[in-house]
Amino acid sequence: MPFINRQLYEGGSTVHITNIPGNRPEAHNVSRNSQAPIMAAAGNVSPTEDFDEYGTELEPEARVWKTYVKVADKFDKEQVEGWNSSLDVTLIFAGLFTAICTAFVIESAKSLKEDPDETSARRLDQITRILLVIANVSNPESLNSTELAAPISPDPFSPRLVDVCINALWFFSLSLSAAVALLAMLAKEWCYLFMSDRIGDPWSQTKTRQQRWMGIEMWKMEELIMFLPSFIHLSFLSFGIGLCVFLGDLNWRVAILAIIVTLGSMTIYMLSTLLPLLQQHDTICPYSTSISRLIQRFQRRNERHKQDSEETNHVSRQARHDSERTSHIAVEALAWLIKTREDPKSTDTALQAIAGADSNDTDRKILRGCGADTMISRRLTSLDSYSTNYERVLALYTRAHSFFQPPTTSATPRKEASPSSEERGDDTPNPELQESSGAQLQQESNRNQELPKKILRLRKIINEQIDAYVTPRSTRDNIRALWIGRTAASHCLKSLDQGVQPQTEELYDSAIDLLERYRSRDVYLNPQEVQFLMTGIAMLLYFLLVDCTPDAGAQYVVELVRKADTAKSNQEQLRLKYLSLPMVVYALSRHDYPVWPDTSSYHLRSRAQRAVDVVAYYVSQPTPSRLNEVSSTMINLGLLELLADPDIYKLNDGDIKTISEAFDSSAREAPIYTLPSISNTDIYSRSLKGIIKLISKEHHNLLDDDTQDVAIACLTILNRIPVVQWTVNSSFEQVYAFVIECVLKIPPSGPESYGQNTALDLMQKFHDRNDLVRAQNPMPDLAQWLNRREIFTKLKEAAEMQATSNDPNFVTKLFATGQAWVLIDFAVKSKTTDQDGWRSCLSFFVQDENLWDSSDPTILRFEDQRTTLANQYRGMWGDRSTHCHKYLKSLYESLALAGPEHGNLLLANTPQSFGTEK
């Protein structure tokens, strides 16, 4: 029995839940009656021996980030050590050279200003000459004062040009070497910061390190460190030239040696810079300088960009960038790991992780730039079918290879596209289709690409919520419910790529098994854990419905409904509202519902995209109140979808009963995300047609004792359908006759009394002048359906039964009397008594098949019968001792107005007059 370690992250802490065995020896073999093993989301398994959950190859818990951290630490350590070594040499040389330059500069700087010693000597010489003149002159007045006061030098002091040049070169050399020393110290601090604070889980370390590395590349820190020695070289060159000039000014013979050494050094330096840049065939030049290495670096980068542009010149330059920054960082980190190629295992792990990347032009270009597409192709051609995990590795490389493929255009256009030539019945090409096929194919391709992205975003939302929710107190069953909710999206992604897998069905069965155990109180789950479980079930359900038959898909939903707490069930553990997401997903998977608000862009989305959108919208809400508001509407929508075609879904009597018990006829119709109010869709009309199929089966009478619950279920749903949804094609006459029979045959007391009251509610709706549909057909088939169900015979039997006002059957007798009057009055005033259908109906009621052979006018006989029924109804109404249904009161009010000058209750409200004012 395997034991699985699982790490669950809550905030900054890690909760270790160990020793969680499954009930089966194999993790992938889960039956309906077994408990699903909890898959490891994160563990201490070697990356080469463990595989990620499908679609999570680039998620924070993916194995590739462990490899990334391992390779990055080794790479960065070597890189930073190299930078530090270079900076240390630069610092030492800059310090020594600065000291040497300082000694020379101190002496040379004196030549830039007047020498005070020389000035004093000149002044003393001038004083001596003056004294000599004075001593030799007998007449002092003959002395020329102007000559005695003349300046020592006729021109002001100005340094020589050669002195200026020497000092400029040496001061430049000194300041440059000092600046290099400062930059080298800063660079060593930058290297320290790059290697610091690498703690946390692998993804956190990866994200921090990759962002720093991208900053180094963006701001050219490596190039700066590489170029620093060149500044020292330039400083040395400046000093050497200044030294040659200085010595040449003193003695050209002495300067010759210095010039030879300086020129020789410059020549060697230039050759070391230029020779590596020349094209070499089979050799690599061993000489280089920091300048040549920097130029070569830019050359290699330009060559890669040029190659990328040649390979991807067919891809639009207006590529969309990934909206999520973390996804882009993940791709950048993956590209770096592949370019580093530390060892074959780490490269394989990185290449396999591309299977989970979000396909877009920007990321494809980044990964192509590091040669990932070529390496994947080579590995696909060299896989060993006898190797360990061959199928898993093959699947990963296949998905990674598809990442680099251009968007497919082989999808079939939607049905809304222009008809083809075959559909139009000619061989002429459809010009509209030719013009729009490219756009349609592109739209279909875009839809196919968007669905995985939506599922990935939904999975991220669910994972974040589960990580924030889970606590150390969670039991094994709590963890199992959360695990199903977390992993369902990955199974959906795999089903989307490879079709529904057995593991998906097993996971769904496991979820249903846990739901059943929760319903029977064998396990305890918190409401939020149940909701996570139901979210997973909703996602799994949609993809199970894709490849199964309609009847099998319907059974998935009916089975869910049976487990829930319905109005007539005896359990209150699993509330019906929890089924809201699976039910709306089922409805959206079976029909293209209108969009609200009506936006053209949303019509391009597939049913799957819409279902995922709805689930994601309600899952992402901060509180469950928004989902609770629409839960009843979602459940009703799914139930009505089941009733839309009971034959295709192969619904039996038990299924119909289950649906009726779950149907909430009093639910407020709250708008579901992306859908209008369901009364503004065609779901009611489609479900009405399905119900009519049920009640019109002659070999299957729903009003038999063992199927009355099904009849009551149909009445419940019919009562919920707004009358405005009734159309000509809805076979109003069938439903009308069926409802009359339900009132007559469903017991008026006991649990079934709800059915008779519902039938009377429907009769009131049918005859309510203010709430009926418009139609053009005056019920021509009413007599036919009354005959088929023998309505007049049953009306006569019920009207003649013995029942007092305190008898439960009194309501049935009162209805039969009044309804018989309505039908006869309708036949008389519509002048249809002579028609074959009405002849058959009325002859059963008056029990005289030869009535139309008599010489007396038949209309008089029916008028007498109508009067008798009216009087009988009035008498019974006066004898009633209990409150009667509103419809029975409507019949009484119609009797009070009875007469040839007044309209019939049924005639006034037949479909041709529905909605008209009286």
C-alpha cells in the first residue's frame, strides 16, 4: 500500500500530511466504491523520477523549478566568482596605478603655475642691479625711475603647451583609475545582492532570481563589469603617452625607449582586440580583450535575433503578450535554464516543462531563441520505447512540440456559417463562404486556443482559494475533497488534449462516492469543502459529457440529483443548492443559449468556453452569496434541459419523478452570468415539447396508480412554464385534456392532493384572460384529444358521484360539473356540435348515440343539458363548507353571466383570443 507525502501551503507555512494511503494498490486504479488516493502536489521526489500533474508543468509546484534552483545556484556561484575575481584584479591594479600616477602628477602639476623660487631669484637680481646703478651714479636726479621700476619679466606667466598636454594626460589617467576603483567596489556589492536572500520554496527562489537576472541583462551589468578593465587599459595608455611626451621634452634620446615600449603595448592590445573578431574556420583565437569579448557578445546576440526573424517571419509582429507577469517570468526562466545546459537531466526537465506553457507568439520566440524547438525534435526521434516512463515522457515531448506549431486552421466552422454548395443544392461555389472561410477558421482556431487558457486561469483561482482555506486540522476526507477540486482542471486539460481518459472517469466516480458518503453522514465536510468538491465535479462532468451518448450524460445528472436533498427526500445533509454548478454546466453543454448582454465577441466562444466562464465567474466571487442567488435558477435550467427531449435522454418514470421533486416552482429567476432570464430563452418551449411527448404516449398512461407521481411531476413543471411560452406547435389541446383528466383522477386528499391543486392552478392559467398567449388556431383538435382520454365519460362519472360538502371528493364533483358545462357551452356557442369529433364526445355525455338521427334540433338538447349543469353547479356552490380553489370560483362567476349574449369562458380564452382585451 503506497504512502504519499503531500505538502499544503497556507500563507507562509507548510502543512505536512503524511501516511495517507489509498484503498487500492495502484494510484491510478480508483473505482466507485474505493477512495481516491491523494496525489502529491509537492514532495521530495527526485525530478527525474517524478512527473507533474497534467497541465501543471509550469505551475509554482512544478518539478522544473527545483532543477532551476539547483542549476541557477551553481551557475550564479561560478559567474559571481568570476566577476569578483575580475573585480579584485581591477581594484588592485587601479589602486597601484593610482598611487603611481599621483607621484608623477604631483611633480608635473608644478609646471602649470609660476615657480615662486624662480620669481624670488629674479626679484633679488633686479634689486642687485638697482643698487649697483645707484652706487655708480654721482647725481641721483639723473636716474630713470621708469627703468628702475620695470617688471622682472615683460610677459605674464603662461604654462607651456607641452606641460599642459602632459598634465592633461596624467590627470585623466589618475581620475579614470580612481573612478574604476569606485565602480569596482559598487560592482562587488551588486554581486553580493544578486546572490543574497535566496530562501523559500523553489518557485519563490526562481521568481526572485529570474527577475534579478533579467534586470542584469536589461541594465547590462555583466557588460559593465566586463568593460571595467578597459578603463584601466585606457588609463595606462593615457599615462604612457604622457610619459613619452614628458621624456621627449627632457631628452629625446631618453624618450626613445619609452616610446618603443608604449607603441609595442598599444600594437599588442589592438591586435588582441581585432584578431578574435576575424572569421576563423577551425580555430579560436586565444587572444582577447574586454573590448573584443564585449563586441563578440553583441555579435552573437544579433545573430540569434537575425535567425529568429528568419524563422518567424510568417508570424505576426503584433504578438500578444501574456497578461500575467508570472507566466512570462516562468518562460524566461525556462529559456535561461535551457540555454545554460548544465547537464542533460536538467535540460530534459526544462524541455518537458514546455508542455505546460501557454502557447503564444511571444513565448514561442523566446524559447526558439534558445533552440528548444530543435532539441525537442531531436529527443522525439531518439526516444527509447523500452525506457522507464516512456509513455509519460513521449506525451510531454509531444505536447511541448505542439507548443511551437503555428495555430491550426483545420477546425470546422460553426453552424452559423453560410451554407455550402451541397446544402444549397447546386455545384456553384458559395462566394460568401469563400470570402469568410479564412476568418471563420481563424475564429475557430482562436476559440480552441482560448479554452486551455481559461481552464488554467480557473485552476489558478481554485488552487489559491484551497491554499488559503486548508488548515492542519483537515481530515483525510477533507483533504480528499480539496484534492478533487484542485486536480479536476488538470484532468480537463488532459481530456481536451488527448480525449477523456480513464483517470478522469475514475476521479469523477471517486467524487460521487465521496458525495454519497457525505450524504449518508459517513464523512464530515464543511460547506466550503463541499463547494470545492462540486466545482471539481462540474468541470469533470462537462468533459465526460463530450464523449458519451446523450442518455448516458443525462444519467450523470439524474444520479447527482437523486443524491441531493429534494422537497420529498428524508435527508437534509446534501443540499440541492450545491448542485448549481454541475446543473448549469450540463445545460450549457447541451444547447446554445442566447447571450446577455448581447456582444458579438462572445458569440465566438464555444459551449465549453462558456461553461468554464460561468464556473470561473462564480468561483472567483469573494463570497458565495452571488452563487446562492442563482442556485435555484441554475438547477431548474438543468432540469428543464433534461425534459427538453426525454426520448433521446431515455428518461424513465423514476427519472421524471426525481426531476419533479428537485424542480423549484417558486424559485425567483435570477439572471445567470452570460445568460438572460431563462424565461427569455427557448428552454421552456423545448421542455414543454418534451413533456407533451410524455403525456401523449397512448401505451403509457401517466395517471395509472403506479405512475401518478410522474403525472404530478409533469403538472409541476407545466405550472412553472410561463403561459407566454405556449405556441401553436405546443399542442395546447393535448395538455388541456391531460390537465382535466389529472383533476379527475388524482386523489384530492393525502400526499397526492398537491397534484390536483397544481392541475387546478393550470386550469386557472389557461382561462386567465390577462395571462395567455396569442395564437391563430381556435383549438381544432380539442375534441379529438377529449375523445382519446374519454374526458366526457369521466366528467359524467365524477359529476354523478355521491359526495357531500365535507367529502374530499366534493371538489372533484364540483369541478366535473363546472368543466362539463364549460365544454358543452363552448361547443354550443362555437357551433361545432355537428362536427364528428364533438358528436362522439357529447354522445358519451348525454348517453344517446342516436341523438343526431332525431328530428329534434340537437342544439336544444345541449342547451337543456347546459342549463341543468349550471343549476347543479350553483346549488353545489351554495352548499360548500370549505374554501374552494380560485378556478372553481371563476367557473361560478362564469355561470352567473351565462346566456346566449355572453361569451363562453373557454371560447373567450382559446388560443386565438389569448391576450385580447374583453
